[in-house]
Amino acid sequence: MSKPNQLAIVVPCYNEEEMLPITAEALRVSLDDLAKKGLISADSFVLFVDDGSKDKTWELISAEHEKTPTSIYGLKLAGNVGHQFALTAGLLTAMECSDVTISIDADLQDDIHVFDEMLQKYQDGCDIVYGVRNSRKKDTFFKRSTAQGFYKLMNSMGVKTVYNHADFRLMSKRALKAFSEYPERNLFLRGIVPLIGFKTECVYYERLERQAGESKYPLKKMLALAWEGITSFSIKPISFITGFGIMIVILSFLALIYVLVSYFFGIFGDTQPGWSSLMLSIWFIGGVQLISVGLIGQYIGKIYLEVKQRPRYHIETFLSAKKEDSADEV
Ligand code: UDP
Ligand code: MG
């Protein structure tokens, strides 16, 4: 790739008035620097997305835009829709007017110095480059352990995620185009992006402390995100119910032996009239019911996967008799 590409840095912001001027300045410097190195074109820009902030965030974004209209863009959402949707709004808007995007949080906890490396990988033909933290020393013990538990849980549920990667990533125009074909409302970007495919790499960085303001992801929002991640990507919890039902039915056969032995031989003491039939019914019916619920669940799981209407594939390259036709040109 010879021509430098137009980069859009997408930054979702919710009540970030303390951080905004610092972030805008740092990213402006970074854009200049990258343009000088010839990694991006001079018309590259930062796109701040105001996710319905209640403080002065939007006024500050507008002021930054006034200062340098060509390098700072602003997008104001009508209300607070949450990080994942705000980021999507920014990415899809940026997709229309840039060649490549990098998404980063407003608090600059992710290292802006790895932009170089990300863009280098992009120029080497990667469509998606993940920013991955190589340590969590700066996070509190609580945040660190809950976050790591979260990745482990997701993996055990069969959801492909990149370990220690949040929403700091580079995406090419065609990767974004593929992403835009996922129309789902239950949005968990970290789960969707690995589904897209294409050439992918990681860059590693040290996660920094938030410079100003406080985390907009309290425990409640974190749990909601984890739940979203699991329930939008995995129907394994339903299979657990079926498995549990089968286990109970097997146990009911053991109970059958126990009850029959007690009834006929009175080994475990005398049985009361009605006890044997009741015991067996409880175990057996319970198991059958669980299996049935699980079975219905399996169908609901299939319906759920269908209604998402996810694309079934993305084309990377098509070699035909005429010429090499790459999805790039789409
Ligand atoms: N954010 C957002 N909408 C929300 C909550 C957060 O756009 O409803 C943005 C926030 O401004 C920040 C990013 O999402 O740029 C990540 O939030 P934060 O840094 O507070 O999360 P943490 O790093 O603590 O997980
Ligand atoms: Mg943060």
C-alpha cells in the first residue's frame, strides 16, 4: 500500500468533561505525528461520540471542533445508549468517510503510542488489529480478578474472545463493512469482531491509569456486559438444563432401586404406605420435566440464532478467470 490512508480515531464519551480537553490534545498531537511519519494521510481525524452526556462533554467537543475543524469531528447521540452502541455509531459513521478506524476510550487508559504499530500491521495487510494489555498491574485487584474471571467464563461458554482485549482496536473499511452486516440488538463487540475473520493480529501495551474522572463502568454495568456477552453468543446454558434433566432421570433409577429394596426387604427401616410411589414420582417426573424444558430451550436457542440474521460468511478474495477481484473494492 503506497498511499497513506485516512484514519479515523473513534472515541465514545459519556460524562468525560474532565478528560476531553486532555484527550483531544493528545490525539491531535498523535495525528500530526503519524501523518509526519507517512503512516496516515493529512486529512485524518478524531471522531468524538457524545453518548448523551449530562455534563459539558458536548460543549467541549464543539469547542475542540471549532479550534481545528479538519482534525476533530463530533457526533452527538440523542440520548445515552451505552458504550457498545455509542462505539458502533461512531465506527459506522467513520466507515463512510475514512479508510481505517481505531477505537479507543476517552480516558486514554489504552496506550496511544501503539497506533504506529497498529497502522504498520494494517499496511502489511491486516484488517483487524487488537490492542491487548500485557499486564493489569494498574487496575485494582477487584477489577483485575473480575475481568479475568469474565474472560475465562466466556471461553468456557464457547464464546471466542481475545484475552485481555477491550474495545481498543484497528479495523479496516472492509472489516467494518462486514461488521455492519450484523444487525443484532444485543451487541457485544468483543464477541462479534472475532467472528468476522480476515487477517488479524495483536499489539501489546501496558494499560495505564485513568487520568481524570472516574470509571463509567461500575460493577452493575460490568455484570450487564458479561451477561450480554454470554447470552448473545452462547446457547450452552440451555444445554446445561437438558444435561441436568438427564442426570436427575438417571438418579431416579437409583432411587427406584433404593425404594424397591426398602419396600420389599425393609432394609432401611419400614416404609410408610404411599412413600414408594411418591418418592419415585418426584424424581422421575422432575427429571422428565427438566429434559422437556431443555428440549424446548434447544428450539428457542435455534430461533434466537435465526432471528439475529447474522451474515453466514464474508468474502476476502475471489480469484476468477478475468482478474483478481478483491472485496477491497466493494
Ligand atoms: N462510555 C460511554 N457510554 C456509557 C459508559 C461509558 O460511551 O454509557 C464510554 C466512556 O466515556 C469511556 C468508555 O466508554 O470512553 C469506557 O468507559 P470507562 O473508561 O469508564 O470504563 P473502564 O475503563 O473503567 O472499564
Ligand atoms: Mg477506562
